Amino acid sequence: MARVFVTRALPGDALDRLRAAHDVDVWEGSLPPHATELRERVAPCEGLLCLLTERVDARLLETAPRLRVVANYAVGSDNVDLAACAARGIPVGVTPDVLTDATADLAFALLLAAARRLPEGWRAVREGRWRTWEPAGWLGLELAGATLAVVGPGRIGRAVARRAEGFGMVVEPVGRGDDLLGALGRADVVSLHAPLTPRTHHLIGEDALRAMRPSAILVNTGRGGLVDQVALRRALEEGRIAAAALDVTDPEPLPPGDPLLSAPNLLVVPHIGSATTAARARMTSMAVDNLLAGLAGEPLPHPAR
């Protein structure tokens, strides 16, 4: 029986399978463990089930000489130093292809909310500024016939495209090597789904935002680092784009009083792309599968690439 540390309570019942085979220590806090606390709890463990909020680096590995497997509760592994793990012979697992539909649903919900100015309408109702039916009040974008640029047409991007086509939108996929600025200039809505790499960091910066139409909407459910948030705030304040809707930011969460939050026509939600009961339970099950396999000395069913 191995000892395993799980950095947060997780949805679903898959942790019961883990407890049936191993000694499982689950972090009791609602916030992530501090790096010092993480090192202390992982130190005696053979297995680690962590979230994107935990940094698994060489320093952590040095304090955990018995660690044999890391299961990351995420599609990616941005928070894990894969090279450091490989040097120790520690396999790393992820939860791929599990949140495609959930994240695509959220991306389209953000798109609709921004296009039809729902946050502004709700504020008007709440603040008593809705006095009568107004023929020119809260006019938004009609999706039928509008152009959607899907930047990063992978699984989630393609799922968003299918939803957009159902609304009669014209979809333009924008992959690596395509003319990004040209596509931005043609788009009524831009939806970001590219991975975060050194090449895509601040992919949507000053030049990209200036290429967009003043009536265009930016949606980001990919990674916060894809967008230069200083440039985005300026573009919103100056009316160079119509609106932005973000599920991800850099950092996460945004600190209170962050200048971006004062920008007009902005909707930010707390990284809930995968936040459906079904998706999160599947993620738990896949992470547990990775841990069980690694602790048994078997290949991980869902290894990080």
C-alpha cells in the first residue's frame, strides 16, 4: 500500500477506488496548499494527484524521494516540470479529451453573453435603469451570418465551430501558419483555443487587437497568457473592440483592483470551462486511473505528452 497526497477534494466517487488500494491524504482546505505545505505533505508520498494550481518542479521533487507518479488533474501539464520528472523516472499523467464539450459550451455561452450584452442588460435592470422598451437600447450582434475566427482549431475549437455553425455563423479556422491578422480583421467574433507556448504567449497583443474590428468580440477559454491584458484593457477603454469575455486570466485569480477589471464591456468568469458535474467526475476518474497504474508499475493510460 502506497501513500498518496491529493491536493484538493474532487468531484465524483473515483477517490474511493484509490482509498481502497492505498493510503490517501486529501488536502482539507478550499484553497490550494502553499508551496511549503505542499512539499511537507508530498515528502513521504509515492503518489501525487495535483491541480493546475500546484507547481510540481525540481524543488518539490527533491523533498519527495519516494515519489513514483504524478497525476495532474488537467488536460495539460503547464504546472509540471516534465523534464525534472523524467530525470527522476517519474511518469506524469493528465486527463485529455475529457472537457471538450463542457469548455465548448462555456465558450459559446460567453460568446452569446457578450454578443447580446447580457451583463450590461442585467446591470441596467438591477440598477433601475430599465424604464421602458427601447428600440435602440442594448443592441447587440446577431450571430446568423456573422464570422467567427477560431484561433487554435483543435478539439475544443472544432466543437465551438460546430455550435457556431448551428447558429448560422461563418467559421474561419486559424491554425499555426495561417494569416492571424487577416483573420482577425474579417471576424465579428474571435474565440481563442490555442495552447500556451512561448510562441503563443501574448498572441493577442497590441497589433492583433488593432487588427480587429471596432464591433468585434474577443472570447478566451484557452489560457490567460494568450492575451496581453494591458493591451486588452486599452482596446476596450478606447473602443477599438466592442467587448471581451474571458474564462481565463493571467494571473488566476486576478487580484482585487486589477486594472483590467475596470475596463468597459468586459465579462470575466472564474475558469469554469470544465465545470460540469460530468466533466469533473470524469477528470477525477482518469487521474485516479493514472495514479493506480503508476503505483502498480504499469504504463499510465493517459500520459502527458
